[in-house]
Amino acid sequence: MSIYRIRAHHGMCLAFFRGQGYSGAFVENMANMKAILEENPDILLLDGPDDICAACPNRLTGVCGEKACRYDREVLERCALSPGDTLSFRDFSQKVEDAILRPGKREEICGDCQWSSLCHWQEDWK
């Protein structure tokens, strides 16, 4: 059984992912990872590049750098988790939803992300 490496802020990104992203390769990788993670494997939480980042063009240039790491730290702190924690993807997603998404705290963490306008709370989550 594989354990997937997931950076903490991707717990928010995956909740809102609708097939848009940095490049075709990134979108394809993100869609594939989302499908895998929906099967509820165990994940290893990171505060740096992960299995989703592998296809990101910004990884080569280091553009995301400190901003993405700040997002990771915020998600970990608000969910009472640490880098290196292992848990099921479903448990992680529930923590993100309960601590960040449902109380409307996402923009406090990543409102300055270029993709922020795509991340809208879904009516059926209320």
C-alpha cells in the first residue's frame, strides 16, 4: 500500500479543484492525484513540495517558495497537525473542512494565491 506525500495546503486546493491550474501537465497530475486520494489512502503530510507539485512548472523556478510554505504552516497549525504526520486522506480532509473551510478561514490563509478566486464554498457543504 502506497503512502502519498501531500503538502498541507493542498488539503484546501483539492477541495476546490475543478480542472484549472498552472499547465496541462499540472492539471492532469492534480486530477489523477485527486482520484487516487478519493480512494482514501494514507498520506504523509509535508510543509514542502509533494506528489502534486511534481508536475508544477513553478517548482523549477522556485516561484511558489515561501508563500506556499506559509500556507502549509497555517493549515498544519489550524488543524493541530505537524509535518511528518501520517493519516488517512479522509481524516485529513475532514480536519481541513472543520478547522478552515466550514468556518470561512480559507482566505485568511491563502487569499493572496493567484487561484483564490476559483475557491468558493459549495452550498451543499453547509
